[in-house]
Amino acid sequence: MDRFADPVDRALLNDWQRGFPVTFRPFGALAQQLGTSESDVIARLRAKRAAGQITRVGATVAPNTIAASTLAAVAAPEHLVEEVAQIIAAEPGVNHSYLREHDWNLWFVVTGPDRAHVAATLARIGAQSGLRVLDLPLVRPFNLDLGFDLRGGGVDAAQAVPPPDTGQLRPGDRALLQALTHGLPLQARPYLALATRLGRDVNDVMARIRALCAARVISRFGIIVRHRALGWRSNAMVVWDLPHDAITRAGPLLAAQPGVTLCYERRPAKGVWPYRLYSMIHARNRAEALAHIDAAAALPALRDVPHLALFSSRCFKQTGAMVAAERTRA
């Protein structure tokens, strides 16, 4: 990509989207790999965050492990889209919000420490907007580890991984995970700064991060990039009308298709939204995205299956998930 012609930039953003070092000076470890200085790595990441090319260096947490989440949507009249989008974005538990090409046009993810928190957020959005809110909880994931390959120009292929081992969770992990979803401080000793803020020992904090990564509660730990800023400007959520039993076969096959970055089953909304199988397509342009969708639809398990492609036209919010209720500071 022209915008990342600098080999250090390209390697930094490509190679460290996952597997970020959990060492006392992680940016120094990256610098040794990249042939540059610790201060240069930190400066580059700060500049890319300021430019909107990355959101943070931190964690994504596997859904429904230590917190709750759901996908939701409203059908906002065109003249109310901006107003309703502001209502949605104002909720701290909303971590993604997009305008998509459909009558159900505002789609968002709601997260929170438990299902009651998520339900309360949905209720507030419904009351303030005056609109019905579709609540589409996750049933099972097939691929939730979004990543982008800056060298090959594609997206990472799905890899089968065991489910998270929630038996490894310990007291104090929730606050730690919340901090990691906000992102590490971009300074030489980020884990020490994080431990100090949490009132914990730095070696304990690093040990817990390693343990949570090994248990797959942290599904990815590294540089979280913004796909549009990296050139993947066409984004479609493709929904498929399949029964639960058929998804058992179709889901893993769809997750492995080129261009598919996320794939999961969700509970439908009876009488309104029948779709159970979801796949996210990221591509350089719409024609490329449509080619990926056509290839997926040609799979024997998906041939002649009714489906919709809801292309994204605008991002209103993209941030880390809420896994702990925010404290009010005195």
C-alpha cells in the first residue's frame, strides 16, 4: 500500500496486530525486531493513532466470557439518521455503530458487564429514539479474530481455535480487561503505568495478561487498526437465512472464504428478521466485495440460500468493548 511504503510502518502495523509482547518494555522489543529505536516505535504509533489509522494497542475480549454483548439495529427515517445515531453513540456500552444500506439502517454492538446492563442500554435507546430495537444475541462464533494483511493485500484467513477457557478467570481480571480494551499507554513502560493505575504489581499484571491470552479470553492482543484507513473501504454485513442445524455445516465453510473477516450465528427476531448466519466482508472496493459474496453463495452449503448484503456507508463509532461498569471519578 502506498500509504505504508515505509517498511518500518508496514511491518509494525502488519506483524503486531496480534502477539504483542508482554515484557517490561514491549516497544523496545518491537524496535529490536524492526531495526529502529523504542522512541521511534512509540512516536509512529502515536502518529497513527492521531491520524485515525489505529484505534489503540490493546486487547479484544472473546464475547460472552467475562461480559455480555449483542448486535442491534433500528430502522431510522432518513431525516432522523443523524439524531438517532447520536443517541446510540452517546451510550458508553456501544462500541461499534454503522449506517448500512437497508431499511434497518443503523447497526450497533452493545457491550456491558452483564446481560442486564446490555438490556438496559437497548431499552434507553428505544425510549429515546422512539424506534423498535432489534436485539440479535450471539449464539456461536466461527471466526471473530479480525485481522488485515498489509503485505499480501488481503485479510487473514480464519483459523479454527478452541473456545475460551473461562475457568482461568480470576478476581481482578475484569478491571484489567477493561483497561486493555481502552488500550495501553503509548510510553516506554506501559505495563508499569497500567499496574500503577490499577493499584497492582506489574509482574502480576503481566502474568495475568499472558494467562488470559493463553486461555483465549483475550482473543487478540496487539495493534487494532481501522480498516478503512488501511484501504479496505468496502464493508458488507452479509446475512443468510439458514436453520440452526444447517449452520453447523455452513458456518465453518463460510468463515474460511476469502474476504470473510467475521462469521457467527445469531438469534433471529421472530417475524421481523429471520437471518441467523452472519458474515462480514472487507474488500478494497465494492466490486471486489461482491465477487467475494458471489463466491460464498456458490458454496454447496449456501447455494440458493436467501441472503442480503448490507453495505456500510458510514462509521459513527468504533471503540473497545465495555466489560466493566465505568466508575464515576470524584
